[in-house]
Amino acid sequence: MYLGMGFPQVLIFPLMADMIDEIVVKSNKRQEGTIIAIIFTIINIIPTIFLSLIIAGIFISTGFIPGLYVQSANALLGIRVSFALIPLIFFLVGFLIIFLYDLNVARVINNQESLNSRDLALAK
């Protein structure tokens, strides 16, 4: 469980730096604060809302009763689906998005050179 929770957090910061460079190159404006706010809204707030609604729907539909020591077989299945299958699906969708995002080493280097030539980079 901790690997599934920690893996995206480790990946997001290197990817975010390259995504910000890509956006700055395309827009010719430095708006890191706005971009970071949008990215963290997308990766933190929106998924929390959707996952909460999905898990609540699963728990309601499987007959989960809060505070009950022994749950029904359907409720136990709902718990397993909520804490294993649903996160796996979201992880795979996120992996697919990252895999399909066309940002390779050559493009990153090109972005850095473009930023340096425009004098938009933070450090040289």
C-alpha cells in the first residue's frame, strides 16, 4: 500500500519541473506558481473528491455498516475493491497518461536550451 501511495509522490516533482519548462517554452510566460497550483489541484483535490464518492458508493451498494464488528461478505468485497482494485485502476490510468505524454530527453534538453536563449530560466 505504501509503495502505491509513495510512488506517484516521488515521480511528480521531476515530472513537474519538465512540464513547467514545457509550458513556459510554449507560452513564453513564467507562471510557475499558477502551474503548480493547477497541478496540485489536479493531483490532490480532484482525485480525493472522486475517490471519496466512488468508495462511498461502493460501501453503500455493498451494505457496509459503520461500527459493525463483523461485516457481510458483500461489504468485505466492497472493502477489498475499494482498497485494491479502484486504486489499481487509477494507478494504471495515471501510468498510461505519463507513458503517453510526449516528453523525452531530447525535448527536455531542447526546452532547457530554449529557456536559456530566451533568458527565462531561473539559473544558468
